[in-house]
Amino acid sequence: MHSYGCESRHRHSIFCIVPPHVLREIARRGNAAQRNAALDTLALDTTMRTQRMAFQLLATSAPRPVLTAAAPQVHRTIYTAKNAQTEPGTLVRSEGQGASGDQEADEAYDGLGHTFDFYLQNYQRNSIDDHGLPLIATVHYDNKFDNAFWDGHQMVFGDGDGTVFNRFTISLDVIGHELTHGVTGSEVNLTYSGQSGALNESVSDVFGSLVKQYALKQTASEADWLIGAGLLTFKDQALRSMKAPGTAYDNNVLGKDPQPADMQHYVNTAQDNGGVHINSGIPNHAFYLVATALGGNAWVKAGQIWYDTIRDRNLRRTATFAAFAGRTVANAKRRYGTTSAEQKAVADAWSKVGVKPA
């Protein structure tokens, strides 16, 4: 029996950017090479996973370092797996060193830096765990590996198969998305199943998109609101669209994007932990509606409300869409006032996607 990496339910879930339903479509429709790459990606080596779990349990039981009052400082280390299944691998570039000449390593280095800066500058967050966590990434993982993932400890990037997927370091929003799983995990740690799992994925899409918008200095109306633009070899197609869920891709290898944009089209499925990568389109679209209604830079107000919400002690790990919506409305009120434009934009957005804030 295969261990489907990205559907893993253990405490240190492995969060992958490419959902299982996309890989299954490639396995169904692709040519022999594409099929093999997709199946190999789905069936990530079980032994590696078990070892990783053991290492992580050891790591998480270790005492936290004593914090000093020093200013937050990014600390990046990039390794290469040299197309094997090793973590972290061979050191390629350390913090402060110049470009290595390895495109994937340098893109990973820059992407980790952009994400660190985004959280620090906008929300005064000191790295992923808010305690200065050093950022580690492994590139060139496995052979033609069609994914990137956060394993609870570090980032891992495959090179892609070259015919469906480009290299996984190509999209800044993918890097921001994956690292945000670490942010969410250290705050509310939303249960990775059903609606709370879809919220977990959506929060990563929200902040992944915002990391890219911040780096490009884009306003909400200028942003493309795509997750994984440039990742697919198909022109103008991406993994997900927050602006118009269900329209990110449509081709003969991946099929058609199945994401719903509202509750009327919510997908009930047992696959992918209850459709966490599919139904995330609904809260994604709500965030897009808030951001565009408020205008300007989306990380300033809409992003702040969402950030307040994942840090909200009243948000439960098993939150439904309605419960999450209720906390976003409450946080908009608390920060901007009961009759504020911000609070109204949040309430209106949830109403448009068919979610009644609890």
C-alpha cells in the first residue's frame, strides 16, 4: 500500500502544494512519462516519511531556545538532495552568501527571504514560529518530483517533470503558501480535514498570494490572484484562482479545475481529507472579495484581519467556514469599528459566497 504523502494525517502533516486530485488526473490522462512522475510523486517513499516523523517528534520535544532582545534576523540555509530522497542534503548556500549559480537554490533563498520580510514588516512576526525559526530548504528533491512541501520543519522542492510542471521554486506564492502552513501550525493548527482543513489550505493561499503581491508592490486590483502562476507548462494556467475558483486550469492532462467559488457548489468527498484543496476555493474567494472591496494593498487591511483571525484564541482547531467567518467579522469590528467599511466588506464577502458567519 502506498503512503500518500500529502494526505498524511499524522501530527506533522506534510503539506504539499499540488493536490492529490491533480496528480491522479495526470496519472489518468498523461503520457507514460507524465504518469510515472505523477504516480511516483503520489507514492512518496514510506520509509522516508516514518523516519521524518521520528526526527520531528524528537525535534519538537527539544526545549525552545531562550530568546534574546536582538532584532529579528532572517537565517536561511539551502541544500540540494541531488535528485535523491534526502533531507536536508548537501549545503549549497548559507545566509549572507552570494548567488550560488544553482537557479533553484537561489530562487528558494530569495523566496524564503521575501516570506520572512513580509511577515516581519507587516505583522511584526519574527519568522514562521514568531521565535526566529531558521528557514531551511532542500531543492532538487527526488527525480522529476512533481511537488513542493513543508514537512513541519523545512521546505522541500521537486524539479517537476518538465512537461506538466516547471521547477517548484519558480512561484513565489508557492513558497509563501508552504511556509504559511508553518505559521498556521504554530498559531491555531487547524485540523487537516473537512472545512477546517480547507481553511488551513485557504489561509496558505491567502498569505502566499500576499507575499507575492508585497514583493511586487501590487494593489489588490493589479494582482493576478493565482496560486502557482508559472508553475504549469500550460500558458496562462495555474493551480488555483482566488479571483475565480474553478478557472485556474483546463487542459487535456490535468482536466478542469474543480474548485467551487461558493457554498452552493461545495464538494462532498472523502478524498484529499474531505476535499481540503477543492473547497478552499470558497474562503479563498471570500478573501479576494474583501481585498478588492477595500482596495489598495491587500496585506494592509484584509490581510491584517485574516492574520488577527489565525492568532485569535477564540478560533478552534476544528473551525467550520461559518465559525472562521464569524471570527473575521469580529476581528474586523475590533480593529476597525462596528460600523466600519472593513467590517462591512468582510460580512458582505462571506454573504456572497454563501457562508453565514457564526
